[in-house]
Amino acid sequence: MNIGNIQKIMRYPVKSFTGENVLKAQIMSYGIYGDRSHAFVDKTNKDKHLTITQFPEMVTYKAQFLGEESLDAFPKIKVSASDGAQYNWEDQALRKRLEKETNRTLETITYSTTHVPFPAIEVDNILIISTKALSELSSSYGEPIDERRFRGNIVYDLQDSGIKEQDLIGKRLKVGLEVIIEITKYCERCVIITVDPNTGKRQPKLLKQIVKERNNQFGFYARVIQTGTIYVGDQITIL
């Protein structure tokens, strides 16, 4: 049964930076190729990843891959800051800038093209969000909600097929011609969604709204069953 199609594909080359819209993506065993494959390690916090939770302004940095994708090595990464400054991932100036802004000692880490370990997206391989849920939330919230707040990988259009979102949990979905994923659970939301992706400022009211309306659940986690390539516009069907 066809339940919808892909509206957007989002990839985040650097964990907690704003990512990039892509027209197609290679789905690896860990999720989208290169997703959360680069990160800052906080040496002052037990070598944990530095994230939006500790430093909300991370969302004001945008990261994107440049060049051809390969399993031998990731393409170069361009990082753009909100003040117009641009960096390569390898630039020590980027790390030093974040150290100054956070008052923390940081190191960078780059994972393998074939293995990005959890907690890349905390729970599972891919995070998917429906345009229907976004529309309903925007309506009840009283203003449009930027889907970037939820840091999903796939934004899909849930068609009027009689299937409700909650019916998808436990189901296997075929995405496009090759990829198969299994919906495992709802995504439990945290303070990250309160951070404005343009300014880095917090707006706590949104999280309270989701707690009230949706039991603090928005979007689904999915694990990869079969790898392949997906494209914007691909159909999503229940197997």
C-alpha cells in the first residue's frame, strides 16, 4: 500500500550543526551516508559530543559536503557561520572559534564512511517526520513550525490512505526502488526543538505544546533493513 512520498531529505554532516537538503541520498546500514559523521568532542565533559543541548548556537553553523561521495573517504565539508565566515572542517580556526564561544576544550572526530556509531541520532538509524504532523502542530501552535527544529532525515507526505501515523510503528516500509526501513518507535522530544535554527535562541513554549498535545512524541525512528539510494519524490509503501 502506497502511503506517501518523500518531500525532503536532510543530512547533517556535522552533529548539531544545521545540515543540507539533498535530492538523493545513499542509505547505509547506519542511516544516510555521512549523517552526523563529524562531531566535536568536549574534553571538559567526559569526551561526550558537544551538542545543541550544551551550546544552542551550534544550529547557526551550516555544514555541507562538497564533491563526489565515496566509500573511501568523505567529501570535503564547508562550514558557514551566521556572520558569513566560512571554514573547512579541517580548519583549526573553526575549532578555536567554538572553543572561545563555548569556553570548552574541544577536539574533532570523523567517523568511517561505512560506520557511524550511535548516538548519531541517539536511538536509531533514521528519523522521519510527516508534513501532516507538521501542519497540525503549526495550526495548534498558531504559527508555522520550521521542520529543521526536529532535525529529521526524511520529511514525507502522509497521504489520505486511511493509515494513521501510529499505525506505522512496527511496520516495514519500502522507500523508492531499493531501500527498506522498519519504523521502531516514536521520537521522544527534548529541549533541542526549542532552539530557533536561525538565531539559536530558545523558545520553551514549543516543547510544552508537544508535551500537552502529543505526549512529547513527534516523528519516528526507523532502522535500516535494506540499503540503497533514495530520491526526493520517491514513493513510500507498506510491505
